[in-house]
Amino acid sequence: MTFNGFPVAALDFYDDLEMDNTRSFWDAHKQVYAESVRAPMVALTDALAPEFARDKKTVKVFRPYRDVRFAKDKTPFKTQQGAFVSAAPGTGWYVALSPQGVRVGGGFYDASTSSLAAIRTAIDNDRTGSELEAMITAYDSDGWEIDGDRLKTAPRGYDREHPRVQLLRHKQLFVGRSYGFDEVIHTPELTDRVRTDWRAIRPLVEWVAERIEG
């Protein structure tokens, strides 16, 4: 399937799902989800995969169902459709469609204890840590949002006065930007927009992947 943009019906679907997140609504509209949301997202990631994915196993279009076993919120369905291309465990590029439009991002979203230790060791190192710091500063200056869960203080074993303590605090670190409802999200040109932004994020993704994979 060729990616031709996300139809307006995809945004309408999520607007309605936010108002009525029930199995009865889903059952009545699952064909809209399949045709207007999931199929275009698969087509988009298929178009991007040759450049960014190491193999088919590293491309994931997320399932729409929420795991509510341990959640206070028992609504059964996610109110966005995300897709992820992995460059290393928990690390890679992301694109999502939601009632707020389309958003892209990249970085590390999940890290094991050993992976996080390797990342922090690299941040502590003056050469590799300064590389990451310069990257993040440049992304910020270019209008990217810098995000990710972080500790309230320096991690154990690191000085609170460390020159890169703000980076050391991160348990996740990713950059992102929203296209919102820009007309491009309804057109084939969205592929090129996402590709350009994913290329811009590549230095961050590869910096993290190199630390995790040694």
C-alpha cells in the first residue's frame, strides 16, 4: 500500500474515541480504525523502513489495546496510534497520530539498568558527554522539545555539581516535535517530512545505540 497521508477520518476517529472509549464504540468503528488509521501508519513505516530499519523485526506499529491490569484508568483502547523503528533496545525513531495531530521523535525511551549505566558513563566522560551536550543544545536551539523521565537529583555515584548533571538525571532522553494539524499530514509529502526529521534525530539515536550496544 502506498502512503497517501492520514485521512480526516483518522482524526475524527480519535476525537470520538476520547469521548467514548468503550468496546461497543470500537466494535462499531473498527473498520474505520483499520482503514484510516492502521493501514496508513503501516504504509508510512514501510516507506521509511528501508533507510532506518535494520530489519523487519525492528519496525513496530503498536497495538491499539491498553494493558489495564495494573492501571487505575480502565479504558480499553489507546487514544493514539504510534509506530517505532528500533536502532537498539528501547532506542530509535517514533511517529504517532492522535487527536492532537501527528508527532515525531527519537532517542531512548526505555533502558535496562546496564544500558542506563553505560549511557551515564558516556555522559560523565568529557569527550562523549560533551558530544551529547552539544547535540541537545543544538536540538533545543532548532525548536525541538527535549523530554524524558528524569531523577530529581543526580544519580547515585555522581556529584550534584557535575557539569552535565541535567543529562545524567535522565532515565529517558528523547527529542520531538509536533506537526499538529498541518495540511501535510493528509498528503504523501508527510513521508518526506518525517524522513527529514528522523535524519536530523539520527545523531542522537546513534550516540545512544553505540553506548548500549558497545
